[in-house]
Amino acid sequence: MPATVTAVDSPVRSESRDARTPLSTYLPPRLDQATAPVVLVAEDHEDSRDALCTLLDALGYRVVVATNGAEAVEVARASRPDLILMDMMMPGVDGFQATRTLRADQAFRDVPIVAITAMEGAREAVLAAGCSDCVSKPLDIRGFMQRLRVWLPVP
């Protein structure tokens, strides 16, 4: 089945954040969509994928999605993302294989690929596969957003 590049356009729901902290604390000014960086979210679990896409969309990034590793490689080649968020445990071609395939392609040698995984002690394995960094599930939104600034430009 051919990969589909999908843009996500979803509103931020106030119930998804800590009610004590204003959303403006976390969100920078919205990026210009014409020049906003592209983020590929490769995640097989729909709820996790939707949550990441909603957050990234709220920040103003252009988001493309893949539901498995083979699709992640296809979508990456088609969309040329500025950052790839890669679930490591996906059916078929997993995130490890997809990362190695992308790293073998000269066009993706410098693109940050960030592993997103619930595997305990996975950091060494994902870095050995070629990932730039590793983030544990469930995501700590505040910490994730701080680290996002390291990988991508944020105003």
C-alpha cells in the first residue's frame, strides 16, 4: 500500500494540558505555515500519533504521518522532513530498521531522528541504530517541548 502524506490540522483542547498552567506558557507564537519545519510522526498507535500531531500542529509545525516503518521511509522520502519522531516498536518494519534504512540514504544523514519508545533501557540500542536522541513514553510534555527546541527552530 503506498504511503500517504497527510497534513494534520487539529485544534488544541484545553483539557489536554495541566489546568493550573496557562497554555501560553508552553506555546510559542505560531509559525508561518509556508516556512514551518516539517515533522514526520511515525507511530502505529492512533492515540499516541494523534496526541503528537495535535501538539506539533498547535506549535505551528507542518506534520506528516506514517503508521509503520516501511511507510515512514516512503513518507520521509516524499516529504523531506526536518525532524522524524520514530516509534521503535511498530509492526512489520520497525523503527530500528526504518532508522537504519534512512541513515543509509545520504539525504537523511543529518536529519534528526528521535526515537519515541516505552522500552526500558532502549537508549543505547536506538542510538546504535542511528537515532539522534531518545524520548520515553509516556511523554512528559514539558520536557518534550524543551527538547523539541534543540531539534527544531522555534521562535
